Amino acid sequence: QKDIEDSMEEALHNHEFFELGYVLKGSGTTTINGKRFEFSNRSLFFCTNTDFHDISPKGECSILDIHIRVDLIEPELLNNISEAVIIPKYDPVLIERLDYEYRMQSNKSKMYLMHLITSIIIDCIHAANGRDHDDIFTKFSDPVGKAIKLIHNRFSENITLLDLSEAAELSPNYLSSKFHKEVGVPIQSYLINKRLEA
């Protein structure tokens, strides 16, 4: 948990991990990838390792801040996470359980913590799918969009063409051809460029 005030703004930043922030008290704005969002009590924001964000509180603000290593998130979930998500009012039940289990620090609590985090991430994915947006992942066919999502979410890992083809549910050769035709560059070049941008 972190307590911040208007004089303690968090500058624009990103992380090597995913971040869940739940507003326990207060309000303010957050800018994520250049888009400004209002937040208040019970707001939840979820940022990927490629999202740039800041926090500007209005007065005192208390945020439960959870950092999640990318390797702890189920690969199936990673393939469905394309961008940051803001949920204006999130039911506190899972957050309260998460906070409780974290304080318990038992072996069973660690396992339960990951289940709770997974449930919250799934809620974020559902929230993201329920809104209209025209991002890079929806500009292409579903298989190519899935490959691009995987590249964006796991570019720092040793991703293979086989990994990408499994995510896209196509053969490696067909995905390579389809990707090049739709995106205009070979998959390997796209991956290298994404790594150089980071």
C-alpha cells in the first residue's frame, strides 16, 4: 500500500512487471499511454509491462499497489492482455481477500494469492473486451492479432515462431506468410523492432 498526496505525484514510468492498483481512498488522475483517466475510491487500474503511466492525486490518496512478475501470469492470460485497463468502480471483495492473504504469509496463502490475482486479471480482460477501442491488435486478422499480443506482452523473453503459431492457432509457415502479408514485415523483424523500442 502506498499513500501519496498532490505534492507526491508519480512521474511517467513503466516497469518490467505488471501492476494492479486499487484506490482505497482518495481521487485523482492517471495517464496511461497518453490517455488521461479519472480515478476515485474503488477504482482499479491494471498496467502491463509495456504501458507508460503516471499518477496525479487530488489531495491524500491511498492505493494498494500490486506488482506481478510476467512469468507468474498464465500464458493463456498473457495472450488476452493487450493494453492497460481502468475499471472505475471495482467490487472490493477480491481485493480485500488478496490483502488478507498477503498479510497471512503462509504457503497456502501464496497459492491462493495467485488465484486471486488471476481472477482480478480475468475481470480486467473482460472489462477491456467490453469497451470499444481500435488498437493495433484489432487492425489485423484474429491469428495475427494474437501473435502481435504475444510479442507485445513477452518481447523480453525468448519467443519462438512455434510459440507464436500456437497462440495464433496456425502452422508456423502459414502464420509467417499471413503476418508478413498483413503487417508488411516478417515476424522476426517485428519482434526485433519491438525489442529495440523498449
